[in-house]
Amino acid sequence: MDAVILCGGKGTRLREHTARIPKPLVEVGPQPIVWHVMRWYAHWGVRRFFLALGYKGDAIRAWVDHARAAGAIDGLDVHCVDTGEETQTGGRVYALREHLAGARFCCTYADGLSDLRLPDLLATHERAGGCVTLTAIRPYSPFGVLDLSDQGLVRRFVEKPRMNEWINGGFFVCEPELLDYLTADCVLERAPLERLAAAGRLAAHRHAGFWACMDTYKDHEALDGLWREGQAPWRVW
């Protein structure tokens, strides 16, 4: 099974790094975050990757060449495909349709890390029998919250609790049928997935473990700190 990694965004909320390099190349420990994503997949037996490039795609190509020469991606078959600097997420997958047609594939973002078990995600996908299964996670609030009484008294402070709502954490499993729902200019998370949801063809795998997205400088510092302290939950290899 192949994996598509969406590497084309501009990472505007991480401008401290992305003014110079694309977000997938921002390092967590000694390696770019996209390396961590690929190593996680490789642990579960995925060997062929399509990196959907856009913003500063040449830098990612150069890193892949260097990593291949240095042995950092030994055993992995990594293909860099230019999908356009301004292309939306669905359009990037659509641009890979000739590579993906006819077989199930995984798809994820280049900036998310998790201790998710891929076999569990695949089992959910098999049970659901749909077209796409996404990974649903409950994020932690970025703010502390107040527990208030009916009389308006503060009973306690709750520091950054886990939210009750589920959000899309990426880590998709997709049947080739998904490609029929895509166009060159679509946003994957909007019309295509909304249509699949309306048709009962979109499933969710609830993951209660670790998940983090590197959206901001603070997020990067947190992930880098976990790696350097030897406490990175996503390091399953």
C-alpha cells in the first residue's frame, strides 16, 4: 500500500521557519518532520511514498536526494511530484491519480505525528466498508477554562482540558474510488469528503492516544522537546 504525504502548503503560521524552508523540512530532533511521518508509516510496512509538492518543493526534492545518499531513507521508495504551489489539498491528491488508480492508499499531512496503530485504522476501514476512513482525535484546548457555578462563582480552574469535540487528525485510508470525487481545484476536506459523508461512505477511526500537529512555533518547540527528551510517543520504530 502506498502513502501520499501532502507537502505543498505554505505554513504561514510557522513563518519563523517557513520563510526559509517548507514546513515538511522543519526539523524535529535531527530530522525533518516529513522523515518522522515516513518512518512511522514504514514501521507498519508502507514502503512507497508520494510527496505532493508545492511551496518550496525544490528544497524537499533536494532533501530527499541528500537523505537517500546519506542512508536516512534506506528501504523507502520516495517519489517527489510537483502538484502546484497554489493547489488545494484535494487537487494535490488528484494530481497523483495516475500513480494511485486501482489500489487502496494512505494519505496524510506532513505536519502531524501520532502513536496511532495503522493496523487499527485499517481494521476500522475494513469494518466500515466505505470509501475513506479518517482518524478522529479530541484535541486539548489551547486555553485553561473556568468551572462556574449557576450563581456565577468560580469553582475551579481547569488547565487546558481535552475538548469533547472530535476533529479530523488526518491519517486517511482511501479506496481508489475517492479519485472520482476529486477535481484539480478542490479542497479534500470540503466537497469530496462532505459528499462521501452524505452518502454514508466516510468513516472515522477514533484515536484517544497521542496526536499533535505542528502548526505554530510553540507546537514545534513542544515536539522537538519530546524528541530530545526521549519521550516522543510517535517513535514506534
